[in-house]
Amino acid sequence: MPVRRDDILVDVKGLRNSFGESVIHDKLDLQVRRGEILGVVGGSGTGKSVLMRSIIGLQTPDAGEITVFGEPTIGREETEAVAIRKRWGVLFQGGALFSTLTVAENVQVPLREFYRELPQSLLDEIAAYKVVMTGLPPEAGPKYPAELSGGMKKRAGLARALALDPELLFLDEPTAGLDPIGAAAFDSLIQSLQRTLGLTVFLITHDLDTLYAICDRVAVLADKRVIAVGTIDELKATDHPWIHEYFEGPRGRAAATGQERLDFDQETGRHPTEVTAATTHQASQGGDSDNTARDSDPAGTRTV
């Protein structure tokens, strides 16, 4: 069924990005539909984060067109660009919190940037609400990033991304570094927020469990472009060797059955599909690990 023009929130056409003589993207096309969670995957060096940065205006492409909310974003006047940026939120890798600000103050940063007339009492109230919304305890508000676990930092970064009540949410490797229980809880949080707030989500990940758990469609980057986009079942039907290995290899088969998370929980005696409020709270405070086994990048490296 054809997609209505009004249902396309992000439209990328003919995108080209390069760094010196290294071409990252060439003639890349991608559409993000209103209300979906779109997963973006690809091998190391395919430019997943560069694509996101191009869409949100942090990377100026060499060529191409990018439209968000029906408005072109490249070459806009600052006042026009600000009106568009207010409508999205971004969670960067690792949370990207300001180390000298408390969690509450971090959440208030976009509010202060775009709504300078807001009184401090209202800023405090909004920040407190967003902190709790992302599963953090209220007492996390006055803490500094150095006092938080990795899982808590990600949730604090998410609270900041939601500060302006965005329509569109960008997430860059949100579950990287989290253990399976913490990652499953974060997946559930994203899905719950998406449904409750009516969000459209652009989610860069290497996490096959996340793709199966919450993504409506998946876009695959390779050969400097998006080579396929569709549901996981649709992607499995393609004959591209990287896609086949990614979804039909041992890790892909384990994610499809939930066996990878199940195996982990058998070791700990817990099942993440039965995450309770208490488990979610615990995961938000310490559900992170240096174990990066969930990162399914075939090259085993971070995204560009």
C-alpha cells in the first residue's frame, strides 16, 4: 500500500557524505514513516551515525535533500531551523551529558535554549517529571553524571531528549554496554513511551534483540546507501549476503527465538520478559555492563 506524503516524517534523497577522499554515503535514499520505530543497522564504517547527524543538522552533506516534517533542513536560516529542531529530541551514544551539570540541569538545557522566559520553578517541575518518566528515581535529579551508572546515564540522556515533548526521537546505540536485563528494560521503556506519546523513533543499533523486540521496520546500510528497508521477515527474504548473515547467522537465530536473552537469564535466574517495576528500577540504576556481547556488528567495532 502506498504511503501518504503526510505520513513521511523524514525524507532523505540522494544523500552524499564524504570525509576527504573517503565517501561514506552516495545517492542514499530513506524515508521514516510517522509513528514507526525504524531500526538502522549496518556494518562498521557504513555511516549510521553520520546519517543521523546529517538529518539533525550536525553534518552538512555534500549533496542531496533532507526533509523533516515536510520542511527542507539543508541551508535554512537559523530562525527557521530552530522551529524544526524544537520538534525532535536526540539521545547520543553514552548519553552525552554535561558533566558539570546535575541530571535535572541537563534536562533543562533544551528548555533554557528554546524557552528562555520559563521561570525556574517550572523548569524544575518539568525536569523532575521527565526524570521520573524515564524510570529514574526522583533522587537522581540532583546527582551529577559521575555519580550515575551507565544505565542511569542513558535514561538521563533520554529524559533530556524528551524535554521539549518531541514528535520525533533519534536514538544512537541506546542499549550499547547494557546487560541483557538492563537492555530489555530500556527496550520496553522506549516502546512504552513511543505508544504513549505517539513518537516516531529513528533508532541506530547493533542489537538484534532490540530489532526483534520493538522495531516496526529496519533499514540496512551497505555499499554507501540504504540497500533494503522493511520488516525483518521482508529483509530475510532478500538475497544480499550481509543481510542474510546478519539475520540468519547464529546470533540472528538466537535473537529471533529470544534464546540469547533466555540463556543469560538462566544463569542469573531471571527472565527479562517478565520485568517488573522493581526490576526496571534496578536496571535503571545498575543495568549496565562492560560486556558488549549484545553488539552484533559483524566487524565487532563501533559505528562511524
